[in-house]
Amino acid sequence: MHEELLVTGRANALIDPSLHIWTWEVAMYLFLGGLTAGIMVFAAVMALLRKDDEAPFSSTQLALLAPIVLSVGMTTLFLDLEHKLYVFRFYTAFQIASPMSWGAWILILIYPVSILQILSTIRRGYPITNQIVDRWAIARWAVSWCEKHRRQIALVAIPSGVALGIYTGILLSAFSARPFWNSGVLGPLFLVSGLSTAAALVALISSKKSEKELFTRIDLVIILAEIALVALFLINLASGSAQQIEALGSITGGPYTMVFWVLFVGIGLIIPLLIEMLEMRGLMKSLAMVAPVLVLLGGYVLRQVMLDIGQESTWTNYPTQYSSELLERMEMTNR
Amino acid sequence: MTRFAMVIDTRTCIGCGDCVVACKTENKVPEGLNRDWVVEATSGTYPDLTTEFRSERCNHCSNPTCVTLCPTGASHLWNDTNIVLVDADKCTGCKACIAACPYDARLVMHPDGYIDKCTFCHHRVEKGLDPACVSSCPTKCMYFGSLDDPGSEVSKLLKTRKYKVLAPETGNEPNVYYLI
């Protein structure tokens, strides 16, 4: 046997008995960041494909949601900071090896691109704003300029959205100290999940039947890609280092087994996939609203479950005085 | 870059915890938090058991992932050495460095919210003194010095004794050595 015990009683906040530094605030940000990425990409793609008539919501109205959703996400992220007054420090440095630093600067890039994207379709998507736009010469000029350069703006919005979506995954995967996150698949997985949730959002909100159907079809393909990426991620961990194999244990019989397989894979991926497949065949139309809601839920669960398991996965594991396992063992010997 | 190392003789350490108390006193570490700790590792099958005591802390790695992943540069190397410090004025409390440490050696300093950690007592090292934990050890099982100087006590010990570091496979190249 080999047993390692902390004899001086370490109980460091947020570290013992296992690392738990990030909670729902960060998971919510990762989810909303991914959703924003998807919103920008789809709004841009629809603009490039000139789908104003077949898909009016996604091509002319969707873009407005990007800065709103992202701002909510950045607010929850801000709530997580422990040294809040120093938040400006993200912008007094650029650390090339830190994905979090890249992310901070990507977020700064997203807002202007997103605003240009909104202006390029605001008159068509939200006619109510025409009066306001017409009142000022500068607003008229700005909107006309964006409308004229709609294509170019879309071409910038796509890589910006992809950068936002993929960095959230790279951010976690760069932590070599957390075996569960240490997989290159995490970046693409989070990006694809972000696209999937955005497609679901369009299918949920759009009032046009053809657009709902189009995005249900798009989502179906993306969910299949996401399932493939989840499989690759699991293969990556299962064939990885001892620490990764141990970390994988938390979803193969460990404490996160149910939430990962039932809530994320089952309810968040497989069931909406099945519903969407039936919809394509003209069946189960009454469940049309359910699939996108489940996809959105699955998107959040993915971020939360990844965040939780990753933090608990570790290189150093000491039973401390707070270890439930150790207490149980002591009780057994006392009996 | 000057490489400072701590060498701890597990054969003479008795696990008294004086290093922990010395650190808390010297650095005014807030109640309930610890920058160093003692681990008792027992292996074997009764009655053939061996026990090893290890005084653990930040490893002041030569390849510190906490410095690499810090988004603001708050986590930095002190004066071109391997001593990892946190600049509280640059720290946003994002906690990335806590997640980045494979040795779980970093902590949030409450209530202010910036990150705190072992500093190898750089304020003492500057004056040519040993860190508080090393200088207070009653069994004299801890040594501190520069690995660049072949004549230093730490260099000599690592040349003549069998040693290990914690989880070298992390790739962080830790600089706290344990004589075994």
C-alpha cells in the first residue's frame, strides 16, 4: 500500500479537499460566449448566402443578439473575479502564451465587429429604427456604409466568431495541470457546441417555417459533428496518461457519470437529434419546440460538467482532514 | 537566470511542522491558509512499513505553467531567477494560475482577492538569508541555495545523495528536491 496524508492540516480555501475555483459564473460565460460565436457566424453566413427572404430572422435580426448575449456572459465572468477593481489589468498586457489573454483581446474585437454587423441589417431587420437612423446624418451615413459593405463585414465576422468560440475550449485545454481538460479536441468541441446552440436559438425564435426547418436541418448535422467530437475527446482521454485515465473515471462510474451521460449526452445530444430526425420526416411536429430547448440546455450542461470535472482532476491528491473517504475509513476502524 | 533550489532531507525530517509555523509567522499568512504543508507518506505492508515526511510548497519551477497562463503578467519571475511571485497590483483574481499549478500550491488571499503563494522568502534571500522555513528547521533537514554555484550546499547534496522531485512528468521542472 501507499498512503499520503497531510499531517499539518492544510485546508486552503478553493483548493482543499479538491480544486473548486470556478463555479456557474464561468460555465455560464463559456456557454454564452459559444452562443455569441454561433450567432455571429450564422448571421454572417446567411448574409453571404443572401438568404434575406428565406431566412429573414437569422440574416437580418439575429446579429442584434450577439452583443446582448455576450454582455450577459461577460457580466457573469466579471462576477467570478476575486480582485474586481483590477479587471482593467487584462488590457494593460498581452501574454502571448496565455489563452485567457487572447480571449480578453478577442472580446474587445467582437464588439465593434458585432456592431458593424448589426448596422448592416438594422434597417431591414428592425424597421422601427428607421426614424431614429434618419434623424442624424452620421447615423444615416454609418448605416449606409455598413449596408454597402455587408459582405466584407460578414467575412470579418466569421473568423471573429470562430475565434471567440474556439478560444473558450483552448483556454481549458491549455491547463496541463488539469488532466481532464488537457485535450486538443476541447477547442473544436466548444466551437461546434456554440454553433449548435445558436442554430437551436434560431429554430426556437424564428417565426418563419422555412427558416425553422432550415436551422433544424443545420442543427442536426452539427449535433452529429458534436457527437463525433465527444467520442474523439473520450478516446483521447482513455488512451492518455495515467492522470487522464484516472480523470476519465469520474464519468465512467464516478460521481459525474449520470450528469455526463444522461443530462449531456442523452438529453442534450441524442434526444434532440432523434426529435430533429423525426421532424425531418414530418413526424412529431408537436415536439418542434422541445429539441432546441434541449440543445440549449445541453450546451450549458457541457460547459458546467467540463468545468467541474476538470477542476477536480489533478496530479496531487492527498486525503486531508476533510476527505470523506478518509473519515469513512476511520469510522470503519473505530467500529 | 539564477536557479534557486530547496533541498529537503526526508531521512532527517520528523514532520514536526515548524516550517509551516515559521512561514505563517514570517509572512503573516492569514488564518486558515497555508503556503507550505507537511505530507506523511507511508508505504509497504505491515509490519514492513516505511514512512517519509515531506515539507511541501511551491516548487518554483523552471518551466512555471502558472506564469505562462497568467493573462496579465501578474505571475512573474523575480529578478531573473526562478522565484515565482505574484504582483497584487496586476492580479485580477481570475484564478487561472491556481488551475495551472499541478502541485495545487497556490491560493487566493482572502479577503483582498489577489493570489498568494510561497515566495521562497525572497525578502530574506535578497539579504543573503535562508527562507524562514529553512532557518527554523530544528533537525536542520532543509537547505537553500543556488544550483548555478557548484560549491553551494544544495549543489553538493544533489551531487552526492539520491534524490527525487514531485511529479517530474508534469514537465514543469520543479526546484524543490527531496533527498531519499
